[in-house]
Amino acid sequence: MKVLRGWAACLMLLAAQATQAAGDEAMDWVRTHAQAMPARMAAELSDVQLQAFGDAVGPSRVVALGEQTHGGREEFELRLRLLRYLHERKGFDVLLLESGVFDVALLQQAMQRGDRLDALAPGNVFYMYSKSDAGRGLLRYLDERQAGPRPLLMSGIDSQLSGGLSQRELLPRLKTWLLKEDADWPLFERLAAALFALDRRAPPAAELQRFDALTAKLRTRLCDASAGDGLLCRSLAGLQAQAATLWRGDYQRDHAMADNVLWQLEKLYPGRKAVIWGHIIHLGRGVKMDEQHRFAGDILGEKLGRDYYVLNTTALQGSFLEFASGQVNPVPPAYPRSLEAALAQHPADFIFLNAPRPMQAGVAGLPARSMEFGYGLPTGSASGLGRHWDGVFYIREMRPVTMER
């Protein structure tokens, strides 16, 4: 027995040494391949410096620009610089924004009539994008490009329909598709209003059954490929996803988000290249609770394959505004043996790193920040370069956004 215990201890020691050696190799690989980009701020990054990012994107049709938090100033500024580069130098003409599919569609129509997005966005676009100083930089860029010879088109991808335009205009438009006055319409209106407000209090089962029955009638007409209305079809699907998520504990928000993206790529923007702007939890590859509850990026990665390039952003230190509480939180210390610790060996404020091809197990296993600059995903799995995103942009110092309206 003592001999067996001795062998077991020896094997554990050898395994630990092998793991440390693999980690050392991964840290060395990161330090060797990191593309340091000296610049004081993201707006100063030149097209020449960003060519490494452009080369990594290659022929991909869809580039997802992920954020770890909705409240980091440098995340906004960096992704805006990358969006400008992709639009102005790489032929990407569509922005798919993490905001309500119906609300943003109506805003795009208003912009084409000459209205300014920066003025219309509050109350209709996710508030961290429409009411923060850094978020407004994106809105102003879209206004600037709208007035030019090659506008950057915009659509929303979120199945959550909580914007003012959804609350005011979606139900009247849906009602016009009823063939006759339906006795369940007042109930449908009442439950839809609760969904707009993201009310988690489930209605009685009998009411939900009547809501589902009327929804099925509407979907038959709206989702008809030849005679329906694609936007209203997707908006109704969003209401169904919200009902499943909020009232049945059946998370379907991201499934509907992925379907929104795929519908837009096929029906609204065939042949065009698109940038998706949203939180990395929605955009990362392989993120899911189980096969019935997947996040959008897992579905998009499966459907689009190498046509889908995912970029994450990360930070070494600083602080950010936590969007739910409105509190400024510090970026926690980086793990000693992590992606951020390896990148911090470079003094540059911005660094780009693309995943190795073929993927190396050690790099994929290197701890990396994923949400709110912590390590690991809410699904319980570790996160990493090459497993959940194809490239990462490192920011040395993060500052919080300021809510200004």
C-alpha cells in the first residue's frame, strides 16, 4: 500500500510539472506573437498598425466585436476605431447592434429620412450605448457615415423589445395582421406590455395558453415567405423568446438573437459584410448551458464557420461602470499565469493577439478574462483565446464611461 501511495504521489508531481511546463510554453507563445501597438489612445491607432487585425479577419464575412462589460470607456473607443477600420478599409457596410430588432429597424428608416440617430437613440437603443459619453461616439459615427456617399447600415439583433418604439408601434402593426377582431387581443396586448417591461411575474397558465394560440395565428401570416412581413415575424419571435425566458425559465433570448442575425444576413443584406457589436457572452463561440440553451455566438459559429470571426477585448487594470448597478468597479488583479499577465510584459497600451492556427492546447487552456474582467464564464466553463474567440485586443488601462443623459 505504501508503494502504491508513493507511485501516486510521484505521478501527481509529474502531472503538475507537465501542466506548469505547458503553461510556460503558452505564456512564451503569447509574449512572442503579441502585436504591440504603441498609441496613447485608440483613436491614434493607424491603419498600418491595425493591418495585423485586418489580416487575421481575412475573408470572414462577419466580425463580432465583443465587450466584457457595457461600461468600459476604452472598450468603446477601441471598438469604434476597429469599426471605422473595417468599414472604411475592409468593405464592411452593416452594423448589427445588441439592441431591439424592431426599434433599430425603425431608427434606420428614420436615419434614411434625414433624422439623427444620436437624437433619437435615448429610450430606443440600449441605454449604455445611447446615454453614455463613450457610447454616443458610436451613434455620432453612424450619423456621420449616413450623410456620406457610403453609409454604414444598421440593424438590431436583440430579441428583447423594451424600447419606446416597440412599446408604441409594434402592437398596432401586429393587430393589422389579424383577419378579424379577436377576443384574445386585449389579453395579448396586456401580456405583451409586461414583456416590453421585462416583467418576470408569470401570468396564469390559461392566459399563457391563449397568448400562445394568438401568437401562432399571427406567425402563420407574418412568417409566410411570400406574403408576410419579415421584421414583424422576427419581432413576434422575440416576444415568444421573452415569454419563454421570463415566464417559463426556458432561456431562449440568444436563440432568437442568432436567428435575427441569420435572417438579416440572408434577407436584408445578402452578400454584404457585417460587424456585430455586443457583449462577448452573446458573441463568443461555444458558449452554452446545454444543447437546448445556447448563446448566439455558439449558433453563429456553427452556422457560419470560418466566415465568423470573434474578437474579445480585455484589460489589465483600471475600473469600469457596472451597467446594472451604476457603480464604478475596479478591474480585479490579473491571475499570475494568465493571458493578461503574459501580455502585460509588453509596455504598450494596446496589443492585438490572434489565436494560433492550428490551435495549441496550452494557449486554449491559458486563463483569460471573459466577463466583467473576471475569469471563467457563467456556464461554469473556463474561457480562452482560440476556444471562445479568435482574437483578443488587450488594453492596459480601463476607465469607466460617464452617463450623460
